[in-house]
Amino acid sequence: MTSSSGIGLCTPSAGAVLFVGRAAGQTTATRTIRTTWPFHPASVGTLLLVTFVPALSLWLPSIMR
């Protein structure tokens, strides 16, 4: 849930973090999106792996018993 929220906050149309970062960096939204675009597929891929392969997300809690 945290990963999906993070992706939603950084992608255009409703990306609050995207627009705050754009304002702090004093740049345009287009330039910011173009710069961060290569990281979005990696984030979505990680989210899909953790969602659909439960062993990945349950591994750490199982070793902490």
C-alpha cells in the first residue's frame, strides 16, 4: 500500500510530490517528468513483484520470529 501511494504521489495529473519538487527545483513540470520517467517502470515492477509474489513480502517477517 505504501509503494502504490508513493507511485501515485509522483506520477502526473495528481502527483503532489511531483509539483512540490518542481517548485523547489524551480523547473517546469515537463522537465521534471522527463527526468524521473526512467524510475517509474522500476517502481511499478517492484510493486507488481511484491503484490503477486507473496514470498517476497513475507520473507523478512518470517526470519524475525
